Amino acid sequence: MIINTKRLVLKPLGMKYIESVHEYSSDIENTKYMLHLPNNNIEETKEFLQRSDAEWKSAAPSFYEFAIIYQDKHIGAASIYLEDGLSGELGWIINKKYQKQGFAFEAARALMDFSINELKVKHFIAHCDAENIPSYKVMEKLGMSRTGTYGGRKNRLSYEERTEYQYEFTVAAR
């Protein structure tokens, strides 16, 4: 399963990307706003990629993790985790070397289109740390609206409770 955009190719994320995934998923600066990152070691990255590989082989995947490829280089990932067949939670991460170039938006938009057309998703949700301005700007550019502000977020690197934003988008009836 491959998704092409103007500049990117989205391909199933799996073990073949272990080095490049570990580069961005273990980087403290790259992951400071993430709930489940950074990965502490290559074994954590390997376990995640093994789960992703297994899910791609499933008859009915509950999530899709895509590698984001730019000019034949793996630069990040975009995902959708299906909640009830009609809803999905979007996520993305871009290697800090490639941020601020519109790649997260381009990949997330393509993933939304794929999810609407192929998976029949009707409702999208996304969350981010309230201080992660680039992430919620991507959500807004995707047409998502902020529907919640919550306390109690605990990022992996933070010892303090943080604020989380929730964004949603519902596909208009045709």
C-alpha cells in the first residue's frame, strides 16, 4: 500500500526503517512534546516496528503506520489508529532535519484522503501538547477544530502535568 503526494511517498512503516526511525524517535529535542517518546534504546524502536509490521500483515488492521519518504529518504511517519471503524486518530512525527517544510501537513492530508476514500473514516481526532505550536497549526491547516483543552497530560520526558489540545474533523455528508 503506497500513497503518493506531490513531494512524498508514504509506505508501510516497518523494520527496514529501524535506523532512521530510531534517529528521530530517540532524539530528545525531536520528541519533547510526545506522550510515548523518546525511545530509550534501539530495542524500544524495534518492538514498535515489529508491532507495525505485524499490523500491516493483519487481515483487518487496527492502525496504519506509514513511513514518510522524501527524495528516497525516510524523514518521518504518519499514522491513523482506528477507533470504531468510522473514527480514527491521526498522528505524525518528522525528523527535526526536515521540519518547517510542510511535510507533516502534506503527509497528514494524504493520510486523511486515504482514510476517507479507502477506510471509510468519517471522523478524525488528533491530540498534542499545548506548547507544540507546529503540531496544532498542522491540525488547523487540515481543517480540524479545537474541541478540547485538558490538563493532566504526562509526556514521557516531563515530570510535570501538561495541557493537551484535542482537535477534530468530521467528513461532511455527501
